[in-house]
Amino acid sequence: MRSRNVWLGTFNSEYFWREKELADLPSITDAEANRIVGAMDELLFPLCNKEDVLLTRHAFDEALKEYLSDIGFSFQSTVASIMEDSLPYGEPAAKSTCQLLCETGKKDYFTALLSKCSDVVPYSVLPYLQEFCSLYKLPHKFPAIAIVKKVNSKVYSHQLLKELGREACGEVAYSAGELRESGSRLLLEGSFLIKDDFGVSGKGNLLVKSGRMLEKVATYLEKQEKEGKLVRFLLEPFYENKKLDFSCQLFIRENGEIEYVSVQNLLNSGFAYKGSKVSDKSFIDLITEKQYFDVIESTADRLYREGYRGPVCIDSILLQDDSIVPVIEINARYSMGFICNSLTKFAVSCNTDGMLSFLSLGCPAGISFENILEGMKERGLLFDPCKEKGVIPLSANTLTMNRITGGLPDGQAPYKGRLYVFVCGSTDEVREEILTKLKAALGEMQITIYG
């Protein structure tokens, strides 16, 4: 009998790995964005098998679940939220899903739901994972949290490339003074990035274009040093000649064997993820010829020797001259790439193809996810396996979370949300046409599309 998995995750994993004593780059706190990220765990459903259980911080939307079931996605989901929907997040989802499950007043409900599960598949290894497993009597054979933190560090990936005998561009700064000195050298060649050791998806990256800006950042960090904070940032040249971002997804098995999952072309806006598409054969042939996979296998072997087992996503860059920067950063966890791969397999089983993307939206207060789903259905935009093209909405809570927890009664204020979608179609042109029609439909519903 196949084991029944329980899936759960907290998508801002880096927040929990990052040491609290590290200095921060200048940034603006976005409470609405934090709530959206906290609801992204619903995106794990494509990874679930038929009998698997998906635990989400907020109850899975019934209308979305019904639609997904109709087109062929089968899984068990929570009908009770782990945390109270009326509670704001404050800091970026300051408690992980595992911690919330340890503290919830609904333990009887979750104990019954998990009673037939025999394995736990976390999006990432975080604090409280072992406590959660012990509390609900589930197996907990995961890498130690110290190992996971280490291999997810940007400084680690930078140093690893050097140890592998590969060119590792940039420098590590361990003080505001070092940052000022190294940054001044890099500016002689052009703009450069300051990367937080655990920055993610557009946060914790700062593009420096001038000496004046560098001085402001160094001064900002010096103030934190005087308060006892530790400086640790990676400084990298900004690749003006970048042709394409791409990533490689793989598993490191218990015996050290590498299992490749996919390679994907990434669509980024600035430094933030905007979507992905499984790479075609011509691109795989190109990077194979460039010995890309030799570096990936050496990297995976090093992670294994560090003690890490599990999913890995490695971000890379293809430059205009078709040379490759093979390791930009290592994400020793699941990623959007794994989700995109599962959705692509589903699309292929329906004789089509697809791409993963999302839209940042401003919604009138009176509109709900069910309204949007119905609007898409009326306009013939929803994917139907018989049509071989259309839009699969992937998330509801990421869209409506600020409507629920924004602090104002329903109907009194517009809200910001994010709609993740998988756009199915046989060619890039067909998919772009569908996405254009989706945007037009949202506009007809008086929904603003940002960016």
C-alpha cells in the first residue's frame, strides 16, 4: 500500500533561517505582501497524490477545490484554518505552519485528519518541524536545521564555487567598511548587487549604481554595527549582459544519488520571480554542451557530504555570449519550479503544454475569488482538458487574504492580492493570447492589474 503523504510549507523559509543578529539592508515593510506569502502554501496541491493531505495555514477555498477536482486534481485539504483568519501576521508570517500546528487549539481536528498519514513532505526544513511530527506521531527523518541553514546561505554557495575551482564573481563583506571598500572596486566595472545572505524573491537584494548610494548603505549598516548587529552580505557584479535566468530542480536521495526533475526558463521582473516554463530540448542541449550538469552534480555531491538530503533548486544565468553562470544561489527546499514541473506533466497528459505565472491585482472590496472564478468561466477562459487550452487558477487565499485580514469590514476598502495561474496552450503564442484575454476579463470586472 502506497504511503499517504502530508504536505505543508511556509514559503518565506529564509525568514526562519536568517540569524536575528544580522544587519538588514534598507527596505520597506509590506504587510499586505507578507499576508499573501503566508497563504502561498495552497500552491503545493499539484505535488499531492490522490490520497495525500495538504495542510494550509488558511482553509482551502471550496470553489477552487471543486474546480480542481473537476479537471483531475485529487487531494485532501483542510476545511479548518490552522490560525485564526482574523489575526494579522505582523512580521512576515512570524510563525511557521509547523509552529502554528503545535500551538493550535484545533489539535483534535488535525490529529484525526493526519491519523492515516505515514510520511511528511515539508516545503522546507524549518524550526518546529520535528516538534510537529512528534506531536502528531509522524516520522521525522530530516536533515538537521543547522545543515539546512548552512547550505541555503548565499555566502555558502559563493564559497562552494571557489572550492570547486569555478569562477565565483564578487566578494563577501563582513563589515560596513569592507562593503564600502569592495563596493568601490566593483563600481569601477559597473553596477553591482548587495545580496542579503538569506534574501529571497526580490527582498534582500539591492542594486547599487553610484558611489553616493554605496555610501548611504554603508552608513546605514554602520549604525546597526554600533547596535551590535553583524554584517554579512554578498556583493556581486550586476550582469548587464544577461540573456536568460533559468533553474535546475533535483532531489538528493539518501544514498547520494541525484534525481533530476527539470530545467526551467524563468521569467523575472527586476529581482522578483514572475513565472516559469519547462525548458525545451534545444536549451537542454546547449547547457549540456557547456558542461552545466557537471557543475550541478559537483554541487549536489557537496550538499550530500554536508549532510543534506531532499529537494534542491539551483538558480543559474545564461549570458548573451551563451556562457553560463552555473550557480547564482542554492535553494535546498522545494520551489516554484517543482510546482511548475508537476503542472506541466498534467498539461502534457491533456495533450497540451503550459507556463506558470501570476498577476498582482487590486480588487474592489465586494469581489471574491468565487466571483472571479465565475467570471473566467462565463468568458470561456477556464481550462478544460477537452479544450486543451485555458487558465488553471492555482490560488484563492493569495488573492483574498487582504480582504479577510486587512483590518476593515467587508465592503469598505479595496484590497491587494495575487492570482497564481497555469496558462495551458500548445505554443507560446497561444498562451500569450490566453493571458491577454485573462487580463482583459479582469479589467471588465473592475480589477486593477499592477506591473
